[in-house]
Amino acid sequence: MKFLVTTMFAFFGTTAAVQACPTFSMTGVEQYNATGQQLYSPQRYSVVAGGDNYIFNCSQVRPLTDTGPGYFASQPDFSFFLSGMGPYSLHITVTGLCDSAVLINTGAANWYYDDDDYNDGSGGAQITLNNPSNGRIDIWAGTYEPGYCDAVLTLETF
């Protein structure tokens, strides 16, 4: 009986940990439609960055090369349904009152992560997607350290 209880705890404990990781199975808290042309002018969205999920504990996100630490929510902060992206590159930044991070999952199920590449001295994050696909893209605004902070997500095409 003790073995059965231990086994069930291990199974459900592991399942809960995996479910707590960022997942593309849910749409973003906020959802928007946008075209490459609309994003040619920077679009800014306020967000509270951070979450309870430590990215190193999330095996489905771990294939990222050089993944740094970061804390994210399970559900994406944003889902964008993109169209007309053919001739553009999509530049995504998260800046805030803390050392911020960004996590992205594209419609092709590719994960992208950054925590420090935005060069304004704020510890902001940025990712540029060259030749982005049309369709859904999910974006999480996170923090490098545990905690939360006010931040701004900016999308712009070039």
C-alpha cells in the first residue's frame, strides 16, 4: 500500500509540475489580430511580467540553446494571430522595471527565449524572428529573478 501511495504521489506530483510549465495548449490572456503592415508602427502592450514557473524545470522548453533562468506563468500573456508577414522580420521586446525575459512559441511549435539582449541598460529582452510565419504566436513576459514587475511588450516589423 505504501508503494502504491508513493507511486501515485510521484506520478501526480510530476504531472502537476509539467502542467505548471509554460504551454502553448492555452491561448494568451490577451489575444490580438495583426498584420505585418500594422506592426510596421511599433505596437506596445502593458503586462505584468513574471510567474511561478522556473524555466529550467520545464523540459518541453529546455531544448532552447543557452537558455538562461527565468520565471513565467503557465498561460501565455499574449496570443497574436498574424497575417501578411511574408516580407517582414518581427522584432519583439519586453522591457520593465526589473530584469525581464521573454518566451515565445510560434505556430510551427518553435520555442525562443531571451533575457538580456535589449541594449537599453534596463535588462530587457528582445527576439527578432526573420521570416515569421502567418498564424498564432504565443508570448510570455517573464522575469530573470523570482517576482513580478510592470513591463511593456513591443512588437514591430521591419
